[in-house]
Amino acid sequence: MFNDITLARNAEQQAGLSGGVLFVVGLVVGLVCLFLVFALIDAPVAEQPLVALVASNLEQSGVQNPVTAVLLNFRSYDTLLEVAVLLIVALAVMPASEKQSNQAFVTVSKPAQRSLVLEAFLRWLLPAIVVTSGYLLWTGAALPGGAFQAGALLAGAGILLLLAGHHSFNFNAQIARALLVVGLAVFLLVGAAVMVSTGTALAYPIAWAGTLILIIEVAATLTIAAILVLLFCALHVAPQQKTAR
């Protein structure tokens, strides 16, 4: 009897505590929204439209594509945070370490069921995907393309390898972990290095802007591709392995 009364009181206290937490969270969110509303109302009107502003400074960005100029130069902090968020997601789904860091990143095995048509098709398709990914990366400086498109396409090649059944990826390998962090690491290193000449992080010198953006995009392409393949393995391959067991 006394145990039931104690449990009931504990439940009421926990309910009251959770209700208080929800009230505080709601109050904070409401205040933030109210602050944003007043900030937007008081924000000064731009003297010229964003499109005209980007076009007038496009020559200083190091690239000819206005989208790339915004993402990798004018608003490079946003893209840096996007790469950081992707890395956080990768860490959240990273498989548990099984002391396999010294093993190969890609392992080849014979699948239980072979599809000769798919294997023959992939011999032609995969090289074309890799070349197209490189083209999208290179042309992103002047035309639609860039690291995110190239990385997604390159990840598609890795996923096709997994679906064919011949290859598997070990993300506990050292090279895999390097691929996951190289995009963010290069982004941060470039941002810190340019401070020597410009005094501001990620404010590229005009003469080196194009080269530095290309270096960042190459590293980001590898990281984006590796993270997307890791997410596919975590959401598709791992559940199948558990079912098979």
C-alpha cells in the first residue's frame, strides 16, 4: 500500500517536472521567435537586390558561378556549418568499433546470388559515374555543379557497388575515418590559413580565391560521398544483417 502511494507521488512529481521543463522550453522558443520577428521588422532595407549585389562582386569571388560564389565565398560560414552537421550525423550512425581500424576500407567477396547482367552493366556505368562526378566538381566554378552534386553522384557509385554484393565498406578503417573528416578539416585549415594575409577567416585573397575554393570542394566531395554511403550502410545494410542473424 505504502509502495503504491510512493510510486504515485513519484509519478506526479515527474509529471510536474516534465510539465515545468516543457513550459520553460516553450517560453524560450517563444522569446526567440519574438526576437526574430522584431529583428526582421527593424532590419534595414537593402540598397540593391541580392542578385545585383552578387553580380557586382562576382569577379572578386574567384569563380563565375554565382551559386558557388555565395556558398563557398560570400556565405562560406554557412557551408562550413553544413559540412560540420553532416559529420555529426555520420558520427551518430558510425558503427561500433570492432578493432578493425587496420583492415582495408573496401573488401571484396563472392555474393551468394550473382546477377551477371548487373555486373556487366556496372562495369560500364561506374566509370561513367566517377568521370561525371569529377566533371560536376570541376564545372561548378562556372556552371551548375559543385561538391554536393559531385559527392552525391560519387556516393551513388559506392551504393551500386554495395547492391551488386561484391563489395563491402569498413568504416572503422583509418582511411574511412579520414574521408569522413577531410572535408571539414580542409575547410577549417583554409579558413585559418587565409587569416595570415587577410586577417579574417575564410576571406580569401582575390588572387587565390578560385584555387582555394577548388581545394575545399575536392575535400568536401570526398567527405559528402563517404557520409552518404555510411548512411546507406547504417539504414539499409545493417538491418538486413540483423535480420539474417
